[in-house]
Amino acid sequence: GNSVTQMEGPVTLSEEAFLTINCTYTATGYPSLFWYVQYPGEGLQLLLKATKADDKGSNKGFEATYRKETTSFHLEKGSVQVSDSAVYFCAQGAQKLVFGQGTRLTINP
Amino acid sequence: EAGVAQSPRYKIIEKRQSVAFWCNPISGHATLYWYQQILGQGPKLLIQFQNNGVVDDSQLPKDRFSAERLKGVDSTLKIQPAKLEDSAVYLCASSLPSGRASDTQYFGPGTRLTVL
């Protein structure tokens, strides 16, 4: 069935470090791909999305490219800030949204 | 623009008791979703409504869970009787009327349920 596998956390980085959170998926067809973020004490919110192969989603300095050949949608940011500390969820939407297990990111000053 | 509203925010009950959660979606959003998020896991879809009709309830444990969306706006999710393994955060989300999986879903703050 459709599934999403994310890089296991927790991930701890220093401010201004480069971030990569890996995400791969299995799906029939060509799903849309999403990254959602959950800040402490808040609900899930969409960070970025891509709806077809080779599309790049971007927001708040984060980027992810839809790679059909490797069935991946890795999240990257060039220079993280303390305010980026949150739990990040990769998700795929074919018939319905299927989430990965989440990756907790902590950024230290 | 007001977001998705949920209540209560927290609920503690004994096993075998019943509980109900309420959700009010963003105005104009015809599609409404209920998810269960167990600690350390991603959200899992329980049920999806398009207006007041059910689109997908394949992962809803129908022997104990029920949901309704009267008049195509507010929705209620009920658990009766609750089990220990139902302890989780219950998330409500809504999206624009198309109901496509590519649509952005907007999530409420969730209800954290603890079953003792």
C-alpha cells in the first residue's frame, strides 16, 4: 500500500547549520507530496508541497524537490534558526493523505 | 480568517466510558477529515467527509468509533466504549471543495485524549 518513510529523529543541529531530512514514499500512481510542520503547542501546518515530478516546493527558506526516479522528497534548508525547532512530517496524497512518522528537529543557539 | 476549531483541547476518561469531540471547519471548506495521531507517529486518517457524505471511512474502527457531519458544516467524532489504545491526539482538518488529495489541508489544534 501507499506509505512514507522519514529519517528517524531526533535531529539536533546548531544555528546556521545545513539541514536535510530524508523522505521516501511508495505509491501507486503519482501522488502529490507535502511537508507539514508542527511547532510546539501548535497544530499541523503546511510548509510546502509539490504536485508533479521535478517540481520544487519552497517556503521560509525550506526546499524539497519531487524526485520520481528515487521516489523521494527530501527537505533541505541552508541555514537553520532556533525558531525552526519543530516536528516535521512528510506526507503523500494519492487517494488520501498518508503521513510519515515525523522527525523532531531541535536547533541550539 | 478563522482556522479550524476543535473542542475540548484535553480529555481524560476511564476505559469503557464514552467521549465526543467537536470540530468546526474553515468557512466554505466542504471537505472535512478526522485523524488519529498516536504519540511518536504521524496522523492516520479515520474518516473523510465531502459535505455531509462519507468519502472514506476504511480505517475507522466502526465497532466503537462513529462520526457525523450534519448540515455539511460541524462534525462530531465519538468513541464508545473507549479502550486504552485510543489514547491519542484527534485532529480535525478541512480543505477546499474539490476534495482532491493534492489539496492543502488546514488542521485544528487537536484534542488530546487520555484513557486510563
